[in-house]
Amino acid sequence: MHDNNLTNHSYNARHAWLRAGAYFAIGCAAGWYFGIVRKIVAEPFVTVPQLGSATWWGLSIFVSVYVLFAYGWYWPRGTVTHGRPRRLFAGLIFGGLWGFCQGLLMLAVYALIVSFDYSTVFNVVLMFLVWSTWTALWHSRYWDIKIAPEHNIAEWNLRKVLVAHAPFLLLCVTHYALFSNAALYVLWQVIALTASTLAMRFPAPHDD
């Protein structure tokens, strides 16, 4: 999801923020175009029937606990900071924007998939495959080279995918497919990516 292997000696924090900003803008634009922003604003965070549903509560609590486990504890164990200073405020801002905008982009992709009118199971599986493939390519070819600072422990690559990234994606998409809680979906992305940003000690724009 956000691991790189080689030290980028030409890394520039200000440029990284600017490039990330362009990606965030694309996510927001896609979320607006596909009605995700309107859905978040107009629809309740959780409906009354859902509050009375044991299934909704069970899966919601499980996903919430899992994101804390996967990105608050497990993912940081396979992450190095190379002595970068802790930038709490910058990390919270960057992680919040990353999670919010990427959450919108993910739901926009899912909305496009749903428009083909296949079964819910098919939609979930296709979204999982599409987003997993896109993420692997995007991070290996650009994000982890031009935007994220070096933070990877190579031996943890597969572990992170199997324990954090893949299960979390599948859980979130399944929850959304069943209950359509857009705001909750985006909130989980914000938590995951903010935790990751802080764990890798993402630099502030003024850091060299």
C-alpha cells in the first residue's frame, strides 16, 4: 500500500506535498463527480435501522478494531523512520487529507463498478482486485518514489499485504457494499492513513 525499497537521495518534502496535493485533488474531483461527497453530506452517518442491527454493529466494531490493530500496531512494526523528526501537526494534516481524498476516490471507483449492475459479491471481488492492483502499481511506480519518504523494511512487504492492507480493504468494501455508510468508510481510511503517516514520520513541507 505504501512501501518502498530503495533510498531516494533526491527526496524533496515540499515537492512531495505538492505532488500528493494533485492526487488528493483528483480524489476529491472523482468523489464529487460520482456523488460521494453529496452522499456523505446528505445521508446520515448511520441509519436508525442499522443501529438496531446486530450484523451492522458486529461488522462495524470488527472493522474499527481491525484498523487500529493493522495500522496502529502491526504496520508500524515493519516501518523505519531513518531518524526523521516527528512532525505531529503535519502528519495529522497529511494523513487526514490522504485518507479523506483516497476514501472518496475508492468509493468513486466502487460506484463505477456498481453501475454495471452485477451482483454484490461480484462488485466486492472486482473492487478488491482493481484497487489492489492499482495500489501496487501506483505505490511501486510513483507514490513510494516521489511522495512517501523511505520507510520500508523489505522483509515486511508481504506481511503488511497479508495482515494489514488486503484484509482491511476487503472488510471496508464488504461493509460498504452491505450498508452503504460512505462517511464511515472514509473515516476508516482517514484513521488508517493518518496512522501510517505518523508511523513513517512523514516530513513537513519545510523539511529537507
